Amino acid sequence: MSANHVIDRMNTCFRQLEQGLVEIDAVLKSLIPLQANVFLLPDIEKGKEHDDITKISVIPCSGESAFEAGLQHFRRLFIHHHAQHISSKAAVRMPGVLCFSASYAQVKSTSALINDVNQLKKQLEKIIAVESGLPPEQRFEFVHAHLKGLLTLSAYRALTVLHNPSTVRFGWANKSVINNMSREEMINRLEKSLSANRSVPPYSREQWAAMVTKELDDIMRLPEDVKLKIKRPVKVQPIARVWYQEEQKQVQHPCSMPLIALTDEFSETPTPILGDLSDYDADNINVKHRPRAKKLELLIPRLHLYRELE
């Protein structure tokens, strides 16, 4: 696929996404608001994207101001929508929940519209991450050359709809994203990065090529059946635990943006019980159960690439 075709597809998809978010905003504003809680988190400043996070102070917001902040957050996809000191490489998060009363027809149409927008978000991510053919370190420059200031994490992040929840409570989660990779897949990835023949700050083109070549040589020396894992740590993130009384079921959701709770207009319990989000303190975490992990050997630190040991 030619570069111009990828750029055209990305721009078209993004325009459709923006229009879809405008329609969602109008639809939600047409529903009957019940209650809302959102939680404002500290900004991540430029140059501090990779700093360890040990404490997070939360500012709660409720009622009309929470509805307003939450609805605006869905459409704030560019860095210029935020304060000047905000990093364009970090996720802008606003956990919480917006609760609305809706008829059966409104629940159905609103859910369908949100599903369409989420499909566009997936399509945009696929265009940038797969169809562009670019390695991860070059995608930021590519996106910002054509959609200047786009916060890709905000654009990719799916909207979550809840139907008749009984309670919505909030907390924090620490985890890693783990992807298994074959030796061949890793070799292809490094070869693609090398063939791009570009510099990646803070390295010059020659330094970058030398580093990737060494990494490629190291992987090629491994046995063909080696088990490789990319274990990328994810910064602590807010989560929501949603309880459905009728089904006696709890569902946990990542909650980096407000959830949208739709309650049937004739429901016996129309308003769900909402919890608060406490401040995060890494020194006061209670781990109930930590599964036993397999032994790993770090091979390429910048990619968080590990080799599984027997």
C-alpha cells in the first residue's frame, strides 16, 4: 500500500471518527442525566512521560460539572485541547462514570452509535500501527506530520457502555502487557526497523543502525524454538468494578475515561450507587494474590524483550 493511500485512509477515518464523536455528544445530551462522578488526575508534563509514578492525588468532581467535563473529554483528542505543558506522548486520563436514563430504543441506538465509533477507533489504530508499515519508534513522527498534535492514545481508547449497573466502584491496577513472539517475528521486526534507514533520537542514523544490527545478531544466534516475550510495564491505571445485582455478576473495566451507564427509564433501581476513587500510593498497596511467574532473561531493554528460561 502506497504512503499516500495510507495517509488518505488515516485522514478519512479520523474525520469520520470526529463526526461520530460529535453525534455521540448530541445523543448523550438528549438523554436524562441521573448522576455523574469523574476524577481529575495530575497532568503528565513534557519530558516526564517515563518517570515512575508512586503517588497520584485525585480531585473528585460530581453532578453537572462532572457531566460537562466527561462529555468534553471524549472529544479532546489533540494536545491543543489541553494545557501547554502537557506531554503529547502520554495518555490524558479522566476516570469516572456518567449515568443516564434512557428508553429501550435510546439504549439500542446509543449503544449502536458508540459501537460504530469504537470500530473507527480500531480502524485508525490499525492504519497507523499496521498499514503504515512503520516500526513503533517512527509512528509518532508519521502521525504528527499529518494530524499535528493528535493524542493517539486518546483517539484509540474505546468508549465503554454499561447497561443497568447496580454499583460502580473505582480503584487502581498495576500490570504488564505481555505479548509472545517467535524468533522469526522478532527478526522481521528488527529488519524492518533497520531497512527504514532513519535516525531515532537521541541516536544518529549510524548509531541507530549499529544498535539494531547488534540486536538482530543477538536474536539470530538464539535457537529457532526459543520462547520470546515482550513484557511491557504499564503505568498504574484506574479501573472500575461494576456490579449487576440481577445477574449477580461483577465486571472489571479499565477506566481511563468516563464510562457511560444507561439505565432503563422504568427500572426499579434507576440510579446506580457510585463509589469514589482514592489517591494512589505505591507504598501502601495490598496484594492479595500474586501468581508465580516464569523466569525470564532480559535481551533487549528498549523493547522490553525477554527470553523465557526453562
